[in-house]
Amino acid sequence: MHSGEPLPAVGEVLTALATGLWHWDTATELVTVDTEAARLLGLPAERATLTEAQARARLHPVDWNEIISVVGLAVAEDTLAEVRIRIMDERGRVIRTVRSRSKPSYDANKKSFQLIGTLQEVTEPTPGTPAGRTAVTGDWRRSREAFLLDAGRALAEARSTAEVLRVAAGLSMPGFSPDGLAVFGVEGDRLTIIGHHGQQPGDESPFSHMSLETDYPAAEVVRTGRAVYLSSPEAYRSRYPVTWPLAQRFDRQSWAFLPLTVAGRTMGAWMAGFAYPVAFTPDERSVLTTVARMLAQALSRAGLAESERELTDGLQRSMLPTLGPEIPGMTVAARYVPTGGGLQVGGDWYDMIPLPGGTSRTKSGAGRFALVIGDVQGHDVRAAGLMGQLRIALRAYASEGHRPDAVLSRASRFLNGMTNGSDEDADPTDTRFATCLYVEVDPATGVLEVARAGHPEPAIRLTDGTVLARRTDGGLPLGIDPDADYPTTRIVLQPGETLMLCTDGLIETGGHDFETGWKRIRTILEAHDDGLEELADALVQAVHGPSSHHTTGPFADRREDDIAVLLLRRQKETDGDPTLARPAVRRTMLSVAQAEPERVAVARQQLRELLHDWSSADQIDSAVLLLSEMLTNVLVHTDADALLLVEVRGEAGERRLRIEVTDTSDDLPHKRRPGELASSGRGLMLIELLADTWGVDPRGEGKSIWFELHESSGEVSG
């Protein structure tokens, strides 16, 4: 008798039950059906042998693909393969739904399947009928597909083990959701608990560091690589009597233990526990198996990423400096946050370099030092390598005693040589440049000598919270022109003022351009009047959330660009009495050379920033107009350069603004009559009209012209 033919008595019973019998041999690609099975397939009610293509033509194409998946799962788990199949007529219409149950076997030599199974017609429930916890009903397939799609997306986006576990704990499976889960790992010959959900802290203790030889489901799953399904407490107790007492106290009714397998290696096990009985039908097992595979891949990715982060964090810490000993009269803070892509160490860096010798030393003996911040183009291994080499070169040039302009000039030649052919292994098309800001600091006087190579300019937070972007002279980024010059700008940091240096990642991250990003950072600087460390944290948190000195973890995964920030604060002078703080004075100073008329616009912008909270908008406009007239007068009517000094003194509402422009020309300005050279020469007339007080003071060699506006004399802007 053919292996697919039932005994006569069996055939009569099956016919009476409206159940058909079929046999499928994938080696011969033939499907044999009895009379009832043929009828259910929409064929004449007689025994027949069909080709796979003929049989497949009667089935819904989606269901055919599902049959392949379920059969493979059943073979792997040595269980029945059960699936619902929609039967189609010649016009492609669904005429009925049948349930197929079969016991597949696999021939390793022929690499083929043999299946003997039954077909029985089932009735789909009407819309709105509860699906139940174990039955496969109407919308179950669509719910399952949507669930697996969402689960796959969520697990793929999880970047750390903790995130993977949170996602797994929140999965709501269609029709049957576990009320507890545990993820087991392997260390040597022991189980470990990677994480769990739905249990109390400490409940995992009996299961942690359990030997793999223990008579426990998770241990067996790791040993064999095969899933274990326990649909009742009785099944658990009879199969694992030794470890049943450990599970009994959780008062669950069903358990599924599935292997976490990646690239053919079982890396652990996943336990899903249910507070109600679950039959674990093939469809339910298929969902659990798919989730276990996605969970294993997500955990593998997260583990690899965390290992890389640990490695690169160590590299990062070795490449970035400590800020050294405390400097009397000065406080320094720094933060570095790597980009979220790849290596985690990019081209941004900062440094603090003690400088040799010099005549300026504090009473305690602390001498000058340099603050450096920079950004090598790119976020890859080469950028990180160039950053390390450039940082070492800068330290060497600074330690030789060179001035800031000479340090950057030498560094530019060094980087140009590194990226333009001196390295035989370098890609000739992969030329790099770096932006850099170098500040030489004299702690005794607060004098800062600044040289800039294409880098964002520094910002100063004044004692009353006003923030100014300090315009500084600069040159090309390092490495572009080996003969580039880098002029220096002198800034005096007054007691209580804070200097901020940063890379563009702090400003432009989060969809901001430079202008909107700077406004965001400026708001933070103005709002924080606490310690420097707290201010550094506030700057980073405003961009990306909580950070540490060297941030890794979930936040580090979402960086658009590296961030480096350096803060320097000159401590306030109290004249020996800490209760008597000096009155706040806003002050800015700027030189405008004959060859730099564009700096008049810079001066106007700085004045507006200085007067950002002045009560009268009309007075602000008047001050900007008079400032332009005074500076332009020096540039047009003399051959000298101009030095601008702006000061704001007093309490809000009663402040006094003083603007003074000094030059080396002895020619004194004079008023002109209306009509005489009407297009120019009206500066003194405007000053006399708009200023509260003004004057011209000879200085022996040169002169200064000044004016004052009193806030109380202007209308308060509303």
C-alpha cells in the first residue's frame, strides 16, 4: 500500500468527519489527495496525484509561503505543523478556509520533506468575535504581521542592551502577551541573567549563575538549541521536577523558552511566562520564534556596539587631556561628546597647555597657559588619528615658547605635510583640514591673546549675564595653505567674566543653522549664573540631553556631530571682603584699522549685543548711529586706526552708556554749517543733538571723542 494511503477503516472515519488526507513529497514534487481532500481543494471529488504547481494554484499565495515557514519550524521543533489555508477557485476567489495538520519529516540525504496530513474545513468568525488566546481567527494574520513589523522596527532601533530589554518588555503579542520575561546569557558553563521584566528585583537570584547541566528549561534550551514549550504547571512539574519549585512561586500557567541564536550559535535563551494557559499552537510558536530571532539579533548588535563604545571610550580618554592643577584666580571646565556614528571618536579636541617661562606669574607661581580647541574634518579613524597627531604638534610648538600666531602657522604647515603626500599610505584624494582656536592666557592680568584658524569665534559672558560674541582676527583653516598667517587679537577677561570656546557641533546640532544655534547657546549662557561645571553640563544637555565629562550610552548614539566645549572663568575680585562684590560693568573694546572698514559693522553688532536689555529702543538706535559716525569719521578724515571702548555702568533703569573712540591723529573734529558738504561731516551735530553729554579730549599724541547716554532719560520701551 502507498505510504500516503490510509487503512480502509481510517479512511471511513475521516470521510465521516469531513476530513481529507493528503501526502506531499518534496523530493518528487508530487501531492497525493484522497476524495475529501480533493473536494476541499475545489477539485472533483476523487483521488488524485497533483504536481506542486497544481496544488499551489488552489491555495492563496500568502498562505503557501506560510506553509513553508510553519513546516520548517515544525521540523526544527519536532512538532505538528498546523496552518490555516484559504482555498481559491479558478477566478482567484476564496471559496473556503481549511485547517491543515501534518507531521513533517526531513530526509537529510535527499534534503527533502515528507508530510502526511489532514484537511478540514473551518468557519471564520464574524467580525468582532473575540479571537481567544490560543485560536487562530479572522484578523489574526493581519494582527500578527503588523505586530512583527512594529516589533522588528523597534528592536532594530534599540542601541543598547537596556533599550532592547525595554522594547522586549513592551511587546504586546496578538492574542497572547506574556506577563513576565527573562533573558539568559551564557558565561563559560553558567547561565547569567541579562535582564528580566515582570518580576521583583532580586527574584532572579536563584536562576543566576546556574550550571548549564541543571535540569532547568533555559539550560536545556542553551544546551540543545531547541525551544521548550510548557502549556501548564503540570507539564512543567512532570518534565522539570527538580527546578519546578523555583518557578512555582510566580504562579504562572504557561511558559515558552526559546533559543537566542545568531549565526548558528546559541548565545542564550528567552523565557516568556503567561498568567493564563496557552496551547502554543504552531502559529503562536511561529510568532514566538520570530520574536526570539529578532531579539537575538538586537542583543548581538547592542553587545557589539557596547563593546565598541567601551573600546573607543578608552581611546577617547587617552587622547583627551585632563585639565591639570587648579590655577589661582581662574576656573576651567570642559566637555567632549562624540558623534553617534561608528567609531565614536571624531576630529574634535581640546587641550590645556602650560607655557614655559615668561614674566607674568601669579603670587602662587602659576604662569601662563594656553587653551586650544579644534576640529579635524571628518568623523572616521583617519580624522581621529590626525587629531591626535595635530594635538601633539600643537603642544610641542606651544612648549617651545612660540607666540599664538607662530604656533598656528607651524601647525598648518605640519598638517599640510601630513595630508598632502608625506604619508605614502595616505589616499592622495583624502586631503584634510582642521579649524582651531588658540588662546594664550595670563592668569594675573586676565589678558587673552587669541589666534584663530577658521574656527567659530569665542564668546564672553559678562558679570551681569550679557553674552558677546567676540570678533577676532583669523586665518584659513590649518592644512590648506602652509604659508598662511594668523593674526592675534587681545581680549581682557575681567573678574567674574567667562570665556566660552566650542566647536560647531555645539551650535549647529539639532537642525539649527549657525545663527539659530548661536541664539540657543546664548540663551543658556545668559540664564546660568552658577558654577562652571554646571554651566558646561547645561550647554551639553540643551543640545542632546544628560551627559558626563565623556559621554557614552544612549545619548551618544544620536549625535549629529562631535561636540567640544571649553569654559574659562576669571574669579571675581572682592577687595578682601567676600560680601562686597564689585559693581557690574559691561565693557567691550575693539580696534578698527584703516584696512578693515568692515569692522564698523562688527562694532555696531557688538554694541547691540551689549545693550540687549536697554530700556529704550530709540536710545539703542541713537547709540548705534553715533558709533558709526565716530568710527567712519576716523577712517575717512585721518590716516589713523580707531580704538573703540564701550562701557555700561549702574543698575537697570538708571544705567549710563559711555562710548569712546580714540585715534592717533591730532586733527580735532569740528562742526559744519548746514548745507556745507551736506553728504558728510554731520557727526558732531548728531552727537550734540542725541547724546546727553559728550566731549573731545586731546591725548598728547592723538585724541578721543566720547559721548554718554543715560538710561533714565530715555523712554522705557514697552
